[in-house]
Amino acid sequence: MAPMPIGGLVLTLDPDPALRESILAALTADPRLTLGQPLGVRLPMVAETLTLDDGDALVRELSAAPGVLFVDVVSVDFSDREGEEPHGQT
């Protein structure tokens, strides 16, 4: 498998149980994500994407998902992608 940018994220989920159940099911099914244990409305996770642009798109996708109130990007390790910059970045 090729090296991938890896991000540590923490989502703040909606406190509504139906919305939380729905988004947790969707997140669990996403092969780019490894979920941690929820802590109240906070959900830590690791995201693996093929490119930095894919990682940026994933964060925007998560931010817009029903049941997600906020996405904190805690860390991004793309040391294996030396020289690559996200689209539009200099």
C-alpha cells in the first residue's frame, strides 16, 4: 500500500440521539476513518487519505454532514508526502 497522509480529528456530534446514531453508522462504514471511543458528544478518529487534497475534501465533507457540529483537526502527518502541497497552496 502506498503511504498516505494521516490526520487526527475530533468531531463534535449533535446531542440528538437519532442524529448521532445516523452519523456514527455512516462514519463506521467509511473505510478512510478509524473511530475512537466517543467521549460525550466528542468523537476522536484517525483519517487516512490518498492525497492532501483528499484529506481537505474529507474534512469539508465531515463538516457538512448532518449530525456533525464541528470538526477539529488535531494533527496531520504527511511526512511521507514530502514536496506535495494541497491544491491551491504555495
